[in-house]
Amino acid sequence: MKYLHLIWAALFRRKTRTVLTLVSIIAAFLLFGMLDAVRTAFDSGSQGIVGVDRLVTSSRYSIIQPLPESLGARIATIPGVRDVGHANWFGGIYQDPKNFVFSYAVSPNYLDLYPEIHLSAEQRKAFDGNRTGAVIGDKLAQKYGWKVGDKIPLQSTIFPLKNGSKTWTFDIEGIYTVDKDAANGLDQLFMLHWKYFDEANAFGNGTVGWYVDRLTDPALGDRVAHAIDALSANSDHETKTQTEQAFSASFAKQLGDIGLIVGSIMGAVFFTLILLTANTMAQAVRERTSELAVLKTIGFSSRSVLALVLAESVLLLLIGGVIGLGLAAVLAPAIGKGSGGMINLPPVGAGSWAMGVGLMVLIGLVVGALPAWRAMRLNIVDALAGR
Amino acid sequence: MATLIDIQNLAKSYTRGKQKVEVLHHVDLTIAEGDFLALMGPSGSGKTTLLNLIGGLDAPSAGSISVGGQRIDQLGGGALAKWRASNVGFIFQFYNLMPMLSAQRNVELPLLLTKLSAAQRKKNASIALQLVGLADRASHKPSELSGGQQQRVAIARAIVSDPALLVCDEPTGDLDRQSAEDVLGLLQQLNRDHGKTIVMVTHDPKAAEYASHTLHLDKGALVEQGAFA
Ligand SMILES: Nc1ncnc2c1ncn2[C@@H]1O[C@H](COP(=O)(O)OP(=O)(O)OP(=O)(O)O)[C@@H](O)[C@H]1O
Ligand SMILES: [Mg+2]
């Protein structure tokens, strides 16, 4: 630590050059912060082990094609199925088309299928007892400042009421929280009663969008899925049943590509950064040759000169990198706010910080290695004579 | 007086490509503790080379150098650096201060290698600056000081860890008459009052007068003073 002023002085010997280099480091880590946050957010949506005991049964051909409500009772009889619920896509808009609210019309037992959802017993009771009631995730409540007791008008993108109006009004009866490892977006859902939806909807005809089948044992997944699909084989509503995990896996494949894209971009950015910073460091050390020789003359060991130069380049990366990541942490929510929630960049998480700092140190070492090695090998007599 | 430096049959050669240049040959020299020796000689005669060997900056090709009973020609790089830190102070023609550091911080530099506390380092550096008459310039950067002042800061840096030996390579080579006299007076004072042994390379006979005696080097060998008379 007593050498810090030395390192600091060396770093800002050429202010303009150092500042310019810092700017590019800041830019690189700002980008890294944002992209890595996006990547981790996507990843976390597909990694949880929650939901291994759930299957999703939908139309074999298209999620838009409805299934008969009567199918539920038949699925329930299959051995290995603990409970069956169902949901329909509602698709609500709140006041302005850009305020899209993910909303499902769900069966009475739907919430029981998701133990990762936590709703107080009274709110649950109130929801169950109110035909036009709704429960919402806490993130959604936060987003619009909705509270229990509020009457919320939602415009359905698809379904008009029997009187022709597309504006449905719901009473918020409960706000639930979800476990940390719950699937992404679960805390932003708006759930209404399927029964009300089906009865009040001009197109209501007793059909459901998809079934959620909770298993007695996750290991039975494949067998049960086959059995469920067999129920509707050769009918006009053939089904496809997948585990939530399989569903996630196919999803994750696309996300793997996001990881790859993010990785490639960052690879290119960091490669450029390394070239640039390495050049700065090489120049900085070259023009300080005689100063380094003096340090050695005074009695600094070759190894401490090596350490000084390495520390200098790591410090350079850390200063720029921390500012860059810090900016990303500040800017991400600001962009979300500024865009009215249209672009929702996730916050920079601890994982991104850890990886970022690791990268800063690593790049610092890589970039400082050659100049540090040169400084270590520097011949005092030659350097002092300007040879 | 006791011998501080004992040099025997010293030789130094450099290989440049295929060519081998013998810069010093058969140098025998003893320097007593408390001596102030001026080294003179034409350009290229090997003065700097000899000084660097005495200060432990370079290793001889043959022969032995002992300083204070320590065979420094037998020390490895790391041990030699340690030895320099506590036994030699260096003063160069172009001062070689750290341009980004204040005079105070420059003088403190050698003390970073000691176990002294920050407060102790500060105090010792202040004392050294006081000794060279620059206590009021402690916070100035080298660029804010005159050449003579810079050289005095360099002298403060050389003495701050209290080495027995000071080696100076043309310390006044870049200074005007007045500044040169200040610096030489200071060196003389350090020699006389603080018992520092000084070896100083100079081209200037006037500077050599400040030393207690003068040796001449020519073509890599010490010559009798009479040869020049
Ligand atoms: N590292 C080296 N490689 C090759 N030749 C060298 C090296 N160091 C010194 N020499 C040669 O040794 C000779 C003596 O050099 P040195 O620097 O000791 O001379 P000097 O007496 O100090 O001269 P000046 O008065 O000009 O400073 C010169 O011819 C120089 O070119
Ligand atoms: Mg010389």
C-alpha cells in the first residue's frame, strides 16, 4: 500500500493518454455490464429446478388452438398426476398499448400448482370469493402502483365482453410474491378467474388454452406425458405434453445463442481493449525507462519493479472497469424508466460484478505482462546511459 | 584510516556483437573511509564504468571489489539491490528525480524499502531536505525547481537512508558555476561533518579541488597524477 502513490503517479504521468485509455475501458465495461446482465437474466429463466414436477399440455399444433375443458377431468385420472389446472391467454392492455400486462385466466386450483407462489390465506379467500377478482405478482403491482382493492380496467387484445366492449374491469384481491428461483416473469403475471372469463367473453365456449399437470413424482414425467397425449390421439384436439424443463430446454437453446452472441461481442470488445491498453502500457513503461532504472539503482528489486508495473496496469483496468460497471448499474434502471418500461434492462448482479472484476484483473495482468517483464529485465547501466 | 573500498585487479569488458571492448583493465585501488575522491579523465576512459562497479550497479568481468569488507562482486542481483539500498547513495549528472513526485516524496523513495513507518519516513525525508537547505521546497515537483535545487534534492535522496558511501557521476556537469559551487560545498560538508565517503567523477578541475585528492583514468587504467603534469 505504501507504493500506491508511486503507482498512481506513474499512471497519471500522461493525463490525456491515461484518460483516453480509461474512457475506452469504461466503455467496454459499460457494455459488458449491460450485456452480461441481459445474459444472466435470460439464463436464470431457464435454469431453476423449480417446476420439475410440472407438465404442460397444449395443443399439438399451436398454442392458440384451445383444448376442451372436459379433458382436465380425464387427465386427472391418469396415475402419477397429482393435480391438473388450466389457463387461457388473456393479454391485457392497461390504458396505453405500450403498457402490456401478461394476464392469464386461470382455473380455481391454478395457484396450488405453483408452490413457489406465495399468497396470504385471506387474499386467496377473497380472490376465490370474487368472480371479477384478480391476483397479481408483486413486481407488476410495483410497476403500476396497484394495491389490493383497486379496480383495474384492462383492455383485452382479443376477447370482447358479451356487450361488445373490450374493456374488462377486475378487482385486485391479492398480491403474491414468488421464490427467488422461480421462473422469470412469474412475479409479473395478472391472474383472473377462468370461469368469469369464459362466461363473460363473447367467444366463451368452455375451452382452455393449456393444462398444467402436477406430478406425484418428477421421474414419472415421460410416462405421464405419453398417457396424457394418448387421451386425445386421433381427435380434433391432439395434444403435446412436455415437462416445464423440456419446455425450458428448447427455450434455453435459443438463449444459448444469446450467450454466444453476447460472448462474441464481448470477445471482440475485449480483444480491442487489450490491444489498445497493451499499447498504452508499453508506451508508458518505455518512456519511463530511466525512472525505472533509478528505482532499481536505489535498491528496488527486479521483482518489485515487475510488481509495480503489473499493479499499475491492473489499477488502470480496475478504475476504468469499476466506473464502467457502475455506470451500467446506474444506467440500466434509468433506461428502463426513460423508456416507460418498454426496454427492461435487468440490474447488474453480483455475478456480473464478480466476473467483471475478474476480467479487469485478468486483462490488467495480460496487458501489463510484457512491459512488466521488460522493466524487470531492465539493465540499470544501459538504461542510465540511455542505451 | 580504515579502508572502505578495496579493488584488486579489476577488469571490465563489454561484448558488442562479435567485438569485445575492454573498458577497464588491471585497476587496483583502495579508498579509505571518509575519503573524498575525485575521478578525472578523458571522455570514454571508463570513469562511469568504474563508478558503476563501485556502486554495485554492474558486475566486473574479473578481479574483486570489496566495500566495507563485503565482496560485492560475488553478490547476486537481488542481494546486490539490497546492499545498494543500505550502503550507497547515488547522484547523477541529470538528477534523475521522479518527475511526478514532490521533492519530499522523491527523498522518501529509498525509505520505502525500509521498515520505517510512514511518519518516520516523512520525518527522515524532512531532515534530509533540511540538510540540503530545501525544507521550504518540500512540496515542489522537480519541474518547479532549478537545476541546482534538483541536484540538492537528489543529494537528499542519496543520504536519506544514511549510507556510508556516496557515488556521484558528474554531479555538477549540468549546473552553472554558482549552483555547482553550492552542490560541491554540500558534498564537502557531508564528507567532513557526516563522515560520508565520496567518489565523484568530474571533468571540471575546479570541482576536483573540493575533493581531498584526485585520480586520473586513461583508456581504462589508472595513471599516476604526474603523467598529466
Ligand atoms: N554497456 C556497454 N556496452 C558497450 N560499450 C560500453 C558499455 N558501457 C560503456 N561502454 C564503453 O566503454 C567506454 C567507457 O565508457 P564510460 O561511460 O565508462 O566512459 P566515461 O569515462 O564515463 O566517459 P564520459 O566522460 O564521456 O562519461 C566507452 O568507450 C563506452 O562506449
Ligand atoms: Mg561517464
